[in-house]
Amino acid sequence: MKRLRNIRGVIFDMDGTLTVPVIDFALMRARLGIPEGDMLATIRAWPPDKQEWAFAIVEGLEEDANRRLRLQPGAEALLRVLDEKQIPKAILTRNTEKAVRHLQRYLKTHFSVIVTRDFPTFKPDPAPALHICREWNLDPASVLLVGDYRDDLLCGKQAGTLTCLLLNERNQPFAELADITVTSLENLVAGFEKPDGSGRSNRSV
């Protein structure tokens, strides 16, 4: 496993990674009439008037989720250590910039790059992760992408970053795609703090 001491930047997914997942995606699919497949890709393929209708539904459910926002256990500890190590941080999300600003009210830290669904392409396409790496002028191999879903891992893998899956009761099947799996963001803290850079390797910790 690549050692965390070689990591020079960390990209975080937002929903379900930095925050506890509260968006009701089943309800969202039902209201949109998209029972399966990529919802964002489907909506973007619709005519403008239907897109406007769809995003109003999506944003309404996201607003409701924002009112119930809670940080993931260990998030603040990990972000604090990254700040101490002067390791830049980014958010890569399919949510809106408004939702990211709402999250930032709860955090005493700065994300140097924020990529939302307004970006031309989205996860699992590697372009957003590569964009962040270019902004940092970093080799993707020196960047860690942390997420809770398959698309996060595929995005990072295709971009050439190290990938970390934050495990939950629903995403176990994606563990084989990750370089690292953790049960809490706090599990990553020691990897950045230890002088030898040792972190937890693939399989849950």
C-alpha cells in the first residue's frame, strides 16, 4: 500500500463522507421517475424545461437534508491533522455550491478547491479529480480521494489517485475497488500523524 506520508493533497466527497448521509435517494428517484441508473446524467439529457423541473425536486430534497446536517465522526479530527500538516483539501461533490457553503459553516477549515455538479463532468469520470490535481500542481499518485460510493472510487482510480472507502452498512461490495477501507475518518488520522506514515491497509479497520 502507498503510505499516507507520501500524500500531498486530499479530496473528499461530501454527502456520506464528510457528513452523515441523510438525503433520501429512494424518494428522489420516485419523484423524478428515475428508478435506476445515474440520476444526474439522466436529468442532464432531458430538455431544459424538464431539467428545471427535476433540479427543483432535487434541490428541495437537498435543502431538507441540509437542515439535518451532521458531520461524520472523526471528520473534524482528520481535517485538523491535515491543516497541521499543511496538506491541501478539496471537496468533490455532486451537490451544489450552496450546500458546500452550508457545510463550511460547521467546519473550522478551508478547502482550496471545490468542485460541484456545475463542473462539466462528474464522478465517476476522472476529469473533476484531475482538475483538482492540476489546481494543486500535484501528481495524482500523491493525492488521496476519500468517498463512500463506487463512483468516488472509480473517479479516483481512473485519475490515478490513492482511494479510500469510508465503510457503511450499504457499501461493502465496493471495498474491493478501494486501496484503503476505514470504518471512521478518524482511522486515517494516525496514518498522517505517525512518523513512519503507516496507515491502515486494504480491508476494514
